Amino acid sequence: MTTPETAPPTPPAPPKRDPNSLLEWAKSIAFAVVVYIVLRIFLLQAFRIPSPSMERTLLIGDWLFVNKAVYGAPVPFTSWRTPAFREPRHGDIVVFISVETPDLDVVKRVIGLPGDTIEMNDHAIYRNGVLVDEPNAVYDDTVAADPAEYRMKIRAWQLGHLARDTAGYAPDRKHWGPIVVPHDSMFVMGDNRDHSWDGRFWGFLPRANVRGTPLFLYYSYDPDTYKPLPGLTNIRWGRFFHVPR
């Protein structure tokens, strides 16, 4: 008696893709992209310190987040800004679009606001006739005297804003003014005074150029080292989450 052959089992059908599941994934990705764009444009911007102009406050190799909402973020493709929480104040650190290079972001400290009369005598800043206390300012007397072109550039922009007679006026990076900050502008300088290309050379900063103020450092490393891969081997752990002031 013969046994009938058993038919091989039918392989299971491949699982069908749920179109609703794919749609939900697409929605999640789209939502994440929109949130990132909104944060990037209106709230936060990552910024890296490439120069020593703000040392000791900010060091080369510092990476920080910039609060763009505090002064009102510009709305793309318009001349509008979102409502500001407050206006820049004396002593604020501001990140702004360079007056000379429009695609470059720069960071400096606010020295003068609209209507202020400011001047510099040796290492001292005077605002409206009062000596300004500057605990963050650093000076380097080993730097050579200003080249002639620097003095010419300082003189060229300041002559139109002097609050006194210009006869015999010969400003340099340590002696200039008095000058009056015009409407809707400010005057900014780097904390590392003798290693900063700032308002002394290119003039007043338009309020419209201001993008925000540093929120906190999220990463920092010292690139001045013999070690390979300093971004991994020479990290400044103590500067993480530091709030610049």
C-alpha cells in the first residue's frame, strides 16, 4: 500500500507594507525638518569662534549657541523682524553680520548705543564723559604701532562723526574720539583690544545687522597643541555650558 505524497507547505506571503505607516514616517520626517528650520531661523544658531578678538571671554575653538530671539530675529526675504524681548545694552556680547563682508558673522561687545558720546584715551574708554569699567578688556603692549593704513581708515570714517573740532586730529587704535553714535546704530569692540578688527576701523554697526547674543558654549577645544586631532584629544571640558558675559 502506497502512501500519498504530502504536498510541500505553502510559503507565507511576504508582509504587505502598510501605506498608512509610510505616510506617518513621511509626516514625522517633514515635521522634524520644519522644526529644525524654525529653530535655525528664529531661535538658535550655532557659531564657532575662529579668532582671538574676544579673548579671554571667548577663545579660539569655542563653539556656542546664539540666542536669535532676544533681539528679534529677521524674517527671511523681508525687512521684518520678530518682536524683540529687549534691545542690546551696554556690555552685551553680540553676534552680527559683518559691515565689510556681508556673508561673515562676527562677535564683539557693545560699547556705545544711539546718542552716546564715546572716546578712547590710551587704554580707557569714556562714555558720555564717564570712565567705563571694563573687567573683560585685555591689552597687549607688545603689538607694534598701528600701520599708516589703519590710522587712515580710522580717520576716514570718524571725521564725519566727531563731536569736536577736527583740526590736528590723528586717531589710532588707542586714542580717538569723541564720536557720537547715530540713530539705529551701535559701536562695538573686541575684548582683546590689540588683536581685534572692530568699530575703531570700520565704523558703526547698524542695528539691522545684529543677529543675537551667545547663549552658552556647547563644545570647546584648544587647537594650539602638538597632539593629533585636537578636537578629540585637547577638549576644554571645563568650558562646556559656560555662559559668556
